[in-house]
Amino acid sequence: MSYYISEQNHNFIFTFNGYLDDKTCIQLQTQILTALKRAKNIIFDLLNVDYISSMFIHICNLAINNVKAENFNIINPSLNVLKIINTAGIRCS
């Protein structure tokens, strides 16, 4: 798993690659929570993500609670990842 974070004017884009399993998400959580303190808008780009765990859904919910749902988005999920996101009730473009 690899990731890249870009920021411009408190707008964060997190670009992830690979599997977002529990172990990976626990490692990412601290960095994501730090960014959430300054974020106005958050986008999670999942173009190259093949799997997400319930821990990633938890991180999404933390982001939504921090910036409000209208300022959070997930883009480019695969069909399988999109099914999980939709089941969790998270909005996705």
C-alpha cells in the first residue's frame, strides 16, 4: 500500500494505492487525523484500491464528522469497493 497527500488552501486529497486493510488503516489513521484538524474539504481517491476494510469505513466516518458530509467525497472507487462504501451509507462520486 502506498499513499500520497496533497493540500491546497485546507483542501486535502488523499490518493491511496493497494489494499486498505485494518493494519494499513491503523498506520494511516494518525496522519489522517492530523490532517483532519486543518481540513475544510477532504477527498479520498481510491483509483488504485482493490480492497477496503471496516477500519477504512471508520476513518471515512471520522472525516465526515470532522468536515461535514458535504465537504467529504470519495472518488474513483472500483465496483467492489463502491459496493462496500454504499452499504456503509457513505456518499461517493
